[in-house]
Amino acid sequence: MLKIDSHTHTLPKKMPNWSEKFGYGDFIYLQHHKKGAAKMMRGNQFFREIQENTWNAELRIKEYEKFNTQVQVVCTIPVMFSYWAKPLDCLSLSQFLNDHIAKLVAKYPRNYVGLGTVPMQDAELAVKELERIKKTGLRGIQIGSNINDENLNEEKFMPIFQACEKLSLAVMVHPWNMMGQQKMQRYWLPWLVGMPAETSRAICSMIFGGVFERFPKLRVMFAHAGGSFLPTIGRIAHGFACRPDLVAIDNNVDPRNYLGKFWVDSVTHDPMMLEYVLKLQGSRRVMLGSDYPFPLGDLEIGKFIEEMSLSKKVKEDIFFRSVLEWLDIDEKKIISQKKKR
């Protein structure tokens, strides 16, 4: 069965020291301190150690073969967004990352599909970069769950969503810059608690802000199975119903009506939770995702899904049909490429 992983991250092996290049800020750069690994440095502060599979395209392909997965949708690591930077500097960084992914896709067209990044803090620059990446063959963009603590329903972001709809570019919303993270550093709580909340924040903002009403053809995927949105949809819908004066001020459509209108990935780590997500979303709006190569992801690439008592059709929807629809890719083209491998 064809398997496409909708949610993976990559970086170039070599990047400039952006802080030195721009003369300010704690941009991420890499220190290759030992063979097969590198330190992600935020200014002078250690952020995370990454392994060679973050940048080695052929190693990634070999690791995926172990789990019968042929295609990876690749995007940058959210900490690279740098929305806080000067817009032109963020554009320069975005173009560097986008060109790297475009070259990766061009070199391995049967193995990789690319998503770009744009300077969300400047809609005019972001739209220009959207037009450019469309020409390079990238299929969409990855954006943060908030932009410098502003929610995704802000009017300033509407031209970006409008351009994505017009250009038929998919949007992946990934949690980052987690709310309250400075007050809950212990126990890895920003990743365990903040990330799911951030994704729900993004979904609620787009629903209650009327983004989906304004752009009905916009194809949006929310990472990590939609975070805490789907598990708390009862509370969210009840709040909408009992306090419309607070919740329904910009959009009077019941939030439950949007179930199955956007996509989520399968990163639940729990068969029971995935069954619940499938009941709410339908199998054509749930797709295989791993968050590879990071340890909090599903690094067995959907093995638990294969072991679930799901019909062949549902598994096919999760493993490839849903992601192809999200990315607006012809299923026949991908199947043909698979046969040529």
C-alpha cells in the first residue's frame, strides 16, 4: 500500500550564522560538533541536538523503507519561522529554506513533496514568496499557530490565506511559540501541554474568526491530530451555544459544522484516540503523519495504524488519499510513480 507521511521536518546541512549576517537577534544556526549530529544554537544558547537524518536525504529514504513508506512531505522546523525578525531578513531566511526544499524535491521527486515558509509578519512579502514557491514546485506552506502572539484570524493575515486559496497551495498549521511556556519549563510541559493547546487556539481562531467562511476552498491541515481541539469540541461547541455574545461575535456558524472541513494528521500515539478522531473527521480528513525525525513523533511511521482493525479503504484514506487531496496532487500520477520505483 502506498504510504505518504504528511508531516516531517528537514534542514539544510549548512546554513549561515544568521545573527552575524543580519547583525542582531537569536537566529538558529548549526554547530556540527560530532559526526552524524549537530547542535541547533539559538544565538549562543543550545536549543536542541539533531541527527543526520534531519538533513541527509538518502538516509531518510532508507529509514522510511523499514516502515514501507515511500513519500515524505517535508517542511522546515518551526523554530526557523523567525516571525519576530525584520520582514526582509525573514524573507531572506525563508527563501534560503524554501530553495533548499525545492532542490530536494527536484532531485528526489518520487520521495519528497515540499512545503515552504513565508514571512507571515508582512503579508505583501509573504504573498510574493507564495507566488515564487508555487513556480518552484512546492505544494504549500507551513505556518505557526500564532504570529508573534497574534491569532490567525487577524485581518493582516487574510491576504496570505487569499493567495493560498487562489494559488491552490495547501496550508499546514504547526504549533510553536507556545503560550505560557516561560512559566512551565519543567517536565517538558511546553511540548506536552502547550503544543496541543496552541493547535486548538489556531483552529478556534480560524473558525470563530470566519476564515473558513471567507476562503471555502482553502485547504488547511492542523498538526498533531488537531491538538486538544477535537478532544474538547464538546466544551467548545457548548461555549459557542451558551455564550454567543462572547464567542459568536464574528461567525455564527456552529464549530461542529467544521468537522471534516479541514485535515489533521494521525500523530495521536493512541489507537483509541485515533478512532475517536476518525469518527469526528472521517477518514478522508485524517492522514498519516509522523513529525519525523523528532522523538515526540511517531517514528514507526503509522505502524500502530496498520495493526488497528480498520478497513482497507480507511487505511488507504489515511495512508495516501487524504494527503493527496490536501496537497491537490493527482492520485494516478503518484500511483504511477510508485510502480516505476
